[in-house]
Amino acid sequence: MSCREHYSILLLKRIKAKKKLKKLEKMRAETARLANLAERRHRRMVEAREAIRPLILAAASLNAQANQFISAWLDRNDCL
């Protein structure tokens, strides 16, 4: 092989390597974007869970109070 052929082969390999590197950089950027998206969604879910938890506890407490009221009313009125 002549020097020109070797040089052409090296140039082609370099171009291929650059294309591959660009592709990997795009994949890395997309992976980072998806990871950030997943992190934000997870954070929102945790925040929503934290906001809903007191409401669930309050509803359970109101349910218990309603059961006590109904039981007391039934006892007072001899309905059982």
C-alpha cells in the first residue's frame, strides 16, 4: 500500500470514530435528560404522597369519630 492509501484509510477511520463519538455524546445527553425527567417525576410523586398522607389520616380520624357517634347514638336509643 502506498502512503496515500494508508493516509486515506486513517482519515476514514478518524471520520468513523468522530461519527461514533458524536452518536455516543447524543446518547449520553439523552440518557441524562431521561434520568433528570425520572428524578423530577419521582420528586413530584413523593411531594404528592406527603401532601395526601395528612388528608388520609384526617379522613381515618373522621371515620373513627363517625363510628363512635353512631355507636353512641344506637346505644342511647336502644337500637341494637
